Amino acid sequence: MKRTTPPVALVVLMASALALQACSGDGGSSSTTGSGGTAVKGGTVQVLQANDFSYLDPARGFDGGVNAFYRLVYRTLVTKAANDASDPNAMVPDLAESLGQVSPDGKTWTYKLKGGVKFDTGAPITAKDVKFGISRGWDPEIGIGAPYLKQLLDAPTDYRGPYRSGELSAIETPDDETVVFHLKVPFPEFDAVLSMPSAVPFPVGTGGGDTFIKDIVSSGPYDLESFTPGSTIDLKRNPNWDAATDPVRKAYPDKWHFAIGIDGATIDERLIAGQGADINAMSGTVQTATIARLQAPQLKDRVVKAPSTCLTYLGLNTTKQPLNDVKVRQAINYAVDKSSILNATGGNQFATVATAIIPSTVSGHTDYDPYPSADGAGDVAKAKQLLAEAGVPNGFKLTLDIRSNPVMQRQAESLQQSLKRVGIDVSLNVIDRSTYYETIATPSQQHDAAITGWCPDWASSASTFLPPLFDGRQIAPKGNQNLAQINDAAVNQEIDRIKGLTDLAAANKAWGELDQKIMQLAPIVPLNVENRIYLPGQNLAGIVAPQGEYDYGIVGLKDPSKG
């Protein structure tokens, strides 16, 4: 996933699973029991956010905030299970009758569409619409979103999307209900790939140019009622969505109202006051300055903290001396005071110290600490010993790239103090936030180290966590995600082996083992896993986020007559 800040919408952790009611065919379930009350059908949920969504067009959008919005208006052949499911990381059928049927060689996947699925126009969703929607991702102007289908499908090298090149030969549609995908190589997690926004179907021939910049063709429970860029988005029910075909989305509210461009501090004040329609409001994580106020008796019961799937880490450029010596990188791992960095991040309310690469919320996580120290404060003696063995007993100078952001500035200053204890003199190279990720992803512009983060595209395995960060064959002159620029033959070979495993449980076990092998090479220093702190409106119910990601599909109001 792109290196992004946390989504600007609610993420909530509930202690127990929701008790689900059966789906009905009349526009959503009637109720569900959730944290703090029962969600029932009706009313309008408000979402308060500082930033606009990237794109309404799912072939273009590819970030956490807009992906949650897409779940309200779009469907795909496969989707992630609802957040209240017994396994919320699982992939489940959406428009398809079942998960894909794969050929013995692993390169052909076949899906059958459910009956009765329609666009908001009332037209049935056919196999050709699925093919067309996916093929839009090859258009050089439109297809800037999730890249996996373009990487995996056996498309002609000169294919440029349906508007320029016609039909995509890598997808067959032998009838209106059957879609057949032809892959270049086996990929056992292809079901997960089809859960990406770039797999949304559209009526054949629609969506050319900028058509879907301000309008959509809905396949989900809601349709666009109005859209003022940078200001508001209003959704209404899609009368042609049939809940009987969609057990994932409960669609309780009658409407959704997204208010955009509101300062974060203002959002916090409104949610704390909880007046009028704001009792039905939800938003992103609260501001650091708000935390102390949330201990007030009238607020503390509303506060929720959710662990995310996103790791914050220090990337070490292994092409720079002396960081090309594994002992130096291991010394830095021992030297870093992670407790101090946690405090700089905002304390244990905002994050949890990380010792492994894969967060506990991602399948494949292994609980281990390769560079232990008392209270996470670092082992200075061990770090000095390794530096001496590497021939740099007096330390060295290191340039650290950071973003012009107050939290990252505090984290960097904490790192300075940590590494100063072992003689490493850290200077900060502050980069404007608008160009930071582009700069550190350009190897020719990288310095010795950088503070950054990573979130997977799906949490059912680590296949979108470890490979982007540590596969040396993916190092690129621009858009490079392997910031450490590590290119280890054994790591690359193991990535290929695990990707070819058809047993997901075995693959997840192997990803956890590879995590440990990579950390022996110490290309990064895992710092912490983000927690997100939220203050939902008093009238919200049925909200749960076991992996730190929200699911609008199961959110509703306790009493739709209020607010």
C-alpha cells in the first residue's frame, strides 16, 4: 500500500463480536448489536474529515480512507469479510457465488456471478461488466490505483485499456455469469487481489476520460446523491441493491453525509460537545492535544483505541557505508531507545512498541524480539560491542531523512539522543511533507536512513508486507519501496517459495519465519505499530475494527430519530 497517514475516518475496536441478524431483501438488516448499543435501520451517519478523498473512481483511488468509502458504493467479485466476522482477515465471496476455482497449474481462476446483482441503473451486472471494469486499470491516465491485477494478469505488453485497445484477452467471459482470469504465474492469493478497488465492475463503455471524477455507477448499497469536491459528499440508498445477495454490508443508515475540509481540532471539539447531528458523527483519530481531555468521566466511556496493521520503522540504507555492514545495522537496532520514541509518538495510547516487522494484526505475525533490552530502552553495551567489531568503535555520522511533521520531528530527535549514546552523530534532513515519500523512494536522493511506515493491502497474509519492502529485485530508480535497498538472494528465493504455497496457513507460518530471518540482517529498525484513538458520537453503534480499519458496511445508529 502507498505510504500514507492514517485514514480520516473512524476505526473502532470492540471487545466482543457482534450478534448478527439475518439479511433481508428490503434494503439492509433491521438491527445488529454492537459496542455501546444496537444499530438499527434508518437515519443519517455523519463523517467529519479534514481531507477530501483521493478519487471517486476506484481505478484511480488507492488509499485507506477512500477504500472504506468504496465499500458503501461498490462491490467486487471477492471482498474482505466484515469486521464483525469470526475471521475479519478472511476473503469472502461478494458478487461471486464462491471464491475462485483454480486450475491445477494455478494460472487460471474461474468465478460465477450471483443472480440478481445489479447496478444502480437497474441493469444486471454481467461477466462482461466485470471484465470491462478491471480492464480500465490498464488505461495510462485512469489506471493509477491498485497495481496487482496489472502485475498478475497475462495481458499483452502493449495493452492500454478498453478505450484505446479494446477487450483484454487475459479475461474470458464464456457467458454472462462466468469470468475466467489467465495469470502469468500462479498466485494463490488471487482472491485477495480481486478485493482491490481496481476490480470494481462498470457497464461496458462507461467511465472514459474524467467521467467518474465527479460521478459514479454504483453496485453497492448506496449511490451518490450529491458531491461538492473539498466540501461534502452525500449518499442515498441504491434501490437496486439487494441485501439478499450481500451478507457483508448491513447498510443500516438511510443516508451518509461526509463533511470535508474541517480542521482536526475543530472536529475534536464538535465530537466532545456532542450536540445536534454530531451525536451521529464519526471521524479520524483525535489530535494529540485532545488526549488528556478524554479522561473526563463523561467522555472516557466513549473513547475507543484500535491497533492498526501499519508499522512505523527506521529504514537503513544498506548501500551506504558503514551501514553496508550487518553488525553496524544490528548495533543500531540495539542502540535505539524504543520507549523514548514511543513517548515521542504520543505514548502508549497512540502506539505499541514493535520488535517484529509484521504487526500482530496481520496474519503471519510472530511474537519475538531479536534485539532485546530492558524496558525497550536499548542495550548500549551490546551496541558498542558490535560497532567495535565492525571497526567503528567511535561511531560515525548519519543523515536521517524525515518529513516536516511535528510527530516525526519528535521521533527523530529521540533517535538522535539514542544513537548519540553509542557515538553515532545524527543530522536531520527535513523534507516537505508533499514530496517526502516520493523523495525517499528515489534511491539517488536517499540519505543514510529514513523514518517511514508501511500498511499491507490485505491483512490475511504478509504477502503485501514483506515482499514490497525486502525483495531486492523490486528496487527501482523511482517509486522504490525497498528503502533499505537490501538484495539478499536467500530472502528473494524464500519470497518466491512462499508466494507459490497454496496452503495459506503454511504460507503465513513461513512469512513469520522469514520475518525473523530478515531481522537477522537488520535492514530496518521496527519502531512501533500505530494505535488509533477515536471518539465516536454517542448515538453510533455496531462499529468494530479488529485490525484497526473501519467498516462502514456494519455501522449504524442506535436511535435514527435523534440528531
